[in-house]
Amino acid sequence: MANVVRAALVQATWTGDTASMVAKHEEHAREAARQGAKIIGFQEVFNAPYFCQVQEPEHYRWAEPVPDGPTVTRMQELARETGMVIVVPVFEVEQSGFYFNTAAVIDADGSYLGKYRKHHIPQVKGFWEKYYFKPGNLGWPVFDTAVGKVGVYICYDRHFPEGWRQLGLNGAQLVYNPSATSRGLSSHLWQLEQPAAAVANEYYIAAINRVGEEEYGDNDFYGTSYFVDPRGQFVGETASDKSEELVVRDLDFDLIEEVRQQWAFYRDRRPDAYEGLVQP
């Protein structure tokens, strides 16, 4: 019998406040569960606007502890209610002065499995993230969930192949990439990089982008979220480039082993020859 996982993602428009944003995602999750989904992931800092379009200290107010903050705690309750694994990207405060761009991973029984902290932090016009976030320091965890082995890579990380590879070496079958990327900056890369990473590392990727314009800048987030398989092929259609959307797709995890046997990229790696890649 095929090892098929029904997976979901949400690309959402900003509502104007955290309470309604979280409530909206809860309803999307419940609808995904009604459609049979067993895992769902949300966009980068899903419960807030993309405040990194500006550099203002007022936006530290969006930060909360992980896992003991209100959003992750509430998502644990939602996971228990729906029986789904949930990938929850938030602005994390660890202690005074220590802030991270983080995603918590919650198992289908509501248990907190751990978190990923974004490694690569941009600092360019409209994406002033170094003002807010320290670079991630928890490595490349892969979480053993009810649906399989799940990893996370966040937005700007996707431009760096090293993390994709480490997630594959750590056993990932599905990697969620929650993002906030705008039409004028890198839209031509959006349907290149994640399919290429899925091929190179022979796993599924859930690529999630925000959609619409928000109050703190003129970035036009273009949605077009999608799932891509280990052959680099989209699983179904991509989402709208203008509207909020819940995407639910069936992912055949047996394809991962089939592709790894056929293409054998892991067999033919040459780590003995790669020392220069990690020299500063």
C-alpha cells in the first residue's frame, strides 16, 4: 500500500491584528483536517505582519517565547483537536535581547517536538531582518512526526543549498519553507530554487509565501505557494498570486526511496572533496 501523506499549507493575507490572524489560521487548519490532511504549515511569522519592511523598535512587541508563549500553546491545542502535525512560524524571544525567526513543530497529539531557527538573516531594502533577529543556533533538526520526518527552512534560507542538504542528510522526507517574498525582488526564483532543492536532496518541499500588501511597506507578496516532489514536479497547481488560499495535496512518500534508488545522488556525494566549502 502506498505511503501517502495528505499535507496542507496556508498562504494568508494580513488581517490587522494577531487575534484574528490566529483565528483565521485555526479555521484553515480545521478545514484542512476536514479534507483529511495530517500535516499543515503556515507562512513566516504567521501571526504578525511582515514588520521587517521597516526598522522600528515597536515591532519587538510581536515576539513571544517558544514553546511557552500564547501562540504555540494555542497551536498545541489545535493539533490535539484536529489530529494534525502543525508547523508554526513565529517571532521568538528567548531572553532579553535574544530574538529569533523561529518555527515550532507540533506533533498530531499536541506535543511540542522542537523548533528551527532561521540561519540566514537578510538585511536589504524591505527585508531589514538583522534589525530584529539573531542568526539561528539550533542546527538543522528533523522532527520525527506522526506523518514522517519533517524539517523546516525559513524564507531567505532557501537561497543557500547547504541547509537543504543537511536536512536531507538528517533524514527529512518533507521540508516546510515558510516565506515572505515580494513580487519585484525574487519572483523569478520562486519556482526555480525549491524544485531544484527538492531534486538535489530527493524529498518533498512545501513552499509557502505570503500574499497581498501590508501596512508597513509596499512589498507585494505574491503567494503562488506549492508542494513539489523529489523529481522537481509540482504536486497539483500552485496557489493564486493574489488571493489567500488553503492548499491540500497528497504526497506519495514512497516516491522518495524510488528517486533515491534511481538517481543515487546521496551515494555519489563526495564529502571528502568538499572541505573548501566551509572555509570562511
